[in-house]
Amino acid sequence: GAGVSQTPSNKVTEKGKYVELRCDPISGHTALYWYRQSLGQGPEFLIYFQGTGAADDSGLPNDRFFAVRPEGSVSTLKIQRTERGDSAVYLCASSLSASGRAEDTQYFGPGTRLTVL
Amino acid sequence: DQQVKQNSPSLSVQEGRISILNCDYTNSMFDYFLWYKKYPAEGPTFLISISSIKDKNEDGRFTVFLNKSAKHLSLHIVPSQPGDSAVYFCAARWGNAGKSTFGDGTTLTVKP
């Protein structure tokens, strides 16, 4: 079946603008994760959902970042008043559940490259 | 405070030889470790994992070794192939949340 998809693949915006990044997880996956990867670094955890609720949002850097998953499938990461430091690749991943068991592999999408000018 | 460290940004090996990628961690709460492979313009792909109750896990050409006392793990690829050329990320988890902490990656180049 289809993997995790993310749209747009690239987003260029100006400082101070609002952006939304979308993630479509693998069908049937209850857990959904957002990570941010800056140049030369590994992915950094932002937030994860179990179903519709945010089970852990401890990685969100500040209150300009917000994510939703209203129907337990598609998720949107929202960034207000963007800053140049927000420029990064935003990765989404999904897994069958969030138990952390060996078989609960996280499948990553290709990411959205956000550039804030 | 980086809890998962990959101290070698890059590694180059000859086709057919062994590739050894290393990873160190500081948080003793981590109980599950993973390796991901990433090609340009793609997301990371799960490669192999190991639970903290084991010291070795093997899957085909890939073997992961865990030394808990040293807080060190390594990924061995034997024999290395040009298609293995990619960025390899070490990651760790604790508890059952599935949230992963990643290292900064090692770029492996396998020369034909």
C-alpha cells in the first residue's frame, strides 16, 4: 500500500508568515510522529499522536508550533510567525501503535523542506 | 546535551569490505536502539534494531552490537555494497512511547 505522504514537498515563505504542513500516514496506523531535521543533524522529535490526541508534545520548541489530528488520520503541523531558524526538513512518521514494541516500526515520509526567507 | 552521538560524520570503505558505524549514548534509561538509513530527498528507513536485554542482533548483512556498560552500539555491514552508500542514523527509545532520539548521522560511501 501507499507509504507516508507529506505535502508540500517544498515550502518557501517569508519571515512572519503562517504555514501549514500536512502528513498523510499509512492507513490504519494509530500513532503519528512529527520530527524536524536541521542541516547536518539528525531528526529531532516534536510531537506524537495516539489517535486524535497529542500524547507527547514535549518537543515543540515554543507556542508558535501547533499540530492537530482531528480524525485520527491526517495531521497538520502549523507554524505561526515563522522565523528564519524554523528552516528545516519536517518529517512525519507513522506506526501501527505507539507501544514501542519491536514490530512497531516507524515509517517516515519524504519530508517537507521549509525555507523561511 | 546530546544524548545520542555519532562521532564520525563520514566513513568510506571499499566494496566487499566491512563497514562499522559507531554510536554512543548517555541516557541509561534507553531500552531500545535502532539504525535507520537515509537516501537524499527521502525519509529515514528502518534498518535494524536491538533491545537493551540483548547484545547482538543480526539480519542478513547487517549486525548490531550493543555494549550497555560502555553505552555503545555499532552497526556492521558485511560485505558492503555500493547501494549501501547513504546516511546512517542511530536512534534510541525508552519506555513505550516510541519517541526516538537520533544521532546526527554518519555518511557511508562504499566505493566500487
